[in-house]
Amino acid sequence: MPQQLPKPGEFRVSDLASRRPTTFDLQPDAEARAAIAVQLGVPAVKKLRFSGEIAPSGARSWTLTGALGATVVQPCVVTLEPVTTRIDETVERRFVPEETLAEVEPGSEMEIPEDTSAEPLGSVISAHDAMVESLLLALPLYPRADDAKLGDAVFAEDGVKPLKDEDTKPFAGLAALRDKLGDKS
């Protein structure tokens, strides 16, 4: 069976230079950006560029560093109107042999390591996957249009005074009591 060639943005570890960095510059076309937008669950990815290098790190590890730039359209959490966001991030991923990653027995306890950028090294390092993952992590969780405002929702039966947010605050009851006592004097 013939060996399959890597996709754009994927690098076979066996083909990487062991003494110098391998550079990359990913600029997906409109069709690829549309596919990434679907993958991320956003209406559009208008611009996207990820450039950097994959460099040897130690005897058998590799470090991917890069600059991610993107313009993404998301729906506003209040109005659902499109919100355009500019993202500029620095990305770093370390690819290390699996045996150097801590093995954990099922059901045992383990401290979470401070360095969460280490990933198991396979036969291919995908700058494309690092780009999409980093973009997903950089997206605003609650994009909001500049003019979007949340109104007060007031629910109460007829003839009952509605409960408002300020009524539930810890000192709201004391303020009401103070006002009531102030009226008696």
C-alpha cells in the first residue's frame, strides 16, 4: 500500500530537519475557511493565517510555535446579530514521545501538571490542527454587539409586587427595614 502524503499543514516527523526549524505559513482559502467555520460552529471565518515553525527540542521532541491571526463572525448572545471579532494569539505546542508523558493508573489520583502544552508525538505534526484548536480556544464565549443590552425580566401574578434583582441582594432587606423605621419617627 503506498504511503499517503500529508495534507497541507501536516508534517511527517521523519521528514523534519533535526538541526534547524521547519517554517510554515498557512492561509486557508475561502472554501477551507468555510469548512473551518462549520467545524467551529460559527457563521464565518473571514480571515485566517497561522505562521510559525516546528523546531527540534531535545533528542526526540518537537516544539511548534506560531502566530495566529483571524477575523471571525459569531452571533451576539443577546440579539443574535453578527459580531465580528479580531483574534491575534501566540501558539505553542510541544510534541513529546508518549512514554515521557505521565502514565496514570485508572482510578488513581494525579496532580495536574503546570505545562498543558505537551502533546503525544505521533508520526505527523499538524500545524493545521493546532491552528483550528487554538482558534476555537481563542473565540469569545459570549460575543456581544456594542449596542446589545439585557433588559429586566419581571414576572409576577396580578396584584403581587414583582421581585427585582435588587430585592434579592443581601442588604436589600435591611434597607427596606431602615426605610420603614425611618417613617415612624
